Amino acid sequence: MKCYECAREGKDTDAVGICIVCGRGVCKEHLIHEETPAWEGDYPIKLKPDLEHIKRIVCVPCHQALKENCLFNEVC
């Protein structure tokens, strides 16, 4: 699998992880590995604090979207 973001930039980079939000393959440069809020599978998304404190992989665009919508700050 190749990194989605690198492919958009015209690069050919192997993915090292998969974003838990959107499912895109991401390389080391385009992933963020940190503790994220947990959510249940229904819409609208309802976030809750991660009581297990597990670090998860998210791609840069999904991480930015979560941060811009203050979803991290409201829960964590």
C-alpha cells in the first residue's frame, strides 16, 4: 500500500500505517501517532475521553479536522 498524501504530491512512498478515521494509508511523514478521543460508530459523532490512553494513528488532514472542530479539546 502507498501513502495517499504522497501520491497526491506525485511521490511513491510506502505506507506504514492506516488512519483510523478515513482509512487512508499513510507514511511516517503524513501520520500523527497520539492519544485521540474515542468515539462510537453512529452519526453525529460523539467523542468521549479515551480511558485506556491508547495512541492511535491518524492522517494529517483528519487530525487537522478534529483540531479545527475543537473535538480534541472538548473531550480531552
